[in-house]
Amino acid sequence: MDDCSHDLNADVASALERIGQIDFSKINKKLHYEDPDCWNYERLAEAEITYRRFLALNLLYPGEILAVNRMLDDYWHNHILDTRKYAEDCEQIFGFFLHHYPYFGLPGEEDEGQNIPAFAVTQRIWEEAFGTPLVNETKPGSEPRLTLDRVLNSLPTVADGPDAGPRGCKNGQHC
């Protein structure tokens, strides 16, 4: 193992240890209570692990623009809804409030379409950090653009609303 990958592994382990101190059990409880069919225990466990990794990447790569999928976005939203806890958790993890920017990449915005290259960056650094991509299958279907939610949830069609493209989080400011 070369020094660079050893340093990255140590940094990732340190970031995950720091984020591991945050308790997400109330988020899991609320999501499961509101929609137990969607948020079953297996999906909650996957979402929590994925969210912890997302927070770790925001800690390790503060200058990068990251893209998230719908499950990760929904989980993040539920963390943000508990505003006091979210602010405390951000302070503990980052030393500042990690802002939420819900318009990144949307049609008509200044950064329209930038969520697509942000997804490529996210895939690359996610795989470097964790040994697996955020999304395993990234081949677009018959529609002309990649849609993370469609890939992840095997949806047969692509909506033309704000969820039509990969969700992007502008440096953790949100998607």
C-alpha cells in the first residue's frame, strides 16, 4: 500500500470515527414511523451508513461539489428538520453550519446541469474513500440523461420535475 492510500484510509477512518459519535436514532425512528414500507430497517441502515459517508466526504473534501441520490437527500432533510440538533451536529463535525442549497443544478439556475459533473466527482472520491461507488450502476436507460433515483429505484420513467436529474449538493450546501 502506498503512502497516499494509507493517508487517505487513515483520514477516512478518522472522519468516520468523528461522525460515528452522532446519534441518528431519532431520525431513523421518525422515518420508520411515518412510512414503514419505504423506510424499513434495512433501508434505514443503508441510508444512515450512506449519510455518514456523505458527511465524511464533506469533512475530507470541503472544496468539492458533491451529488446525492434521493434516499440520501431525504435522510439529510430529516436531519435538518431537527434544526437545533442539526446545528449542534454540524458544529461538532465541521466546526460550522453545513448549509442546505436546494436549487443546485436545476433548469434555469446559474449552475444548471452542474449536478452531472458533480456526480462524476462524487463517484470518484466515494470509490477512492470507501472502495465502492455511491451508485453501482450508472448506465442511462432509454432517456437521454442519467437519473440517480431511476437507477437506484429501478423506476421505468423519468419525471421532468426538479427530481429528474441527479441531485447535487454544492459543497454540502445541499441539493
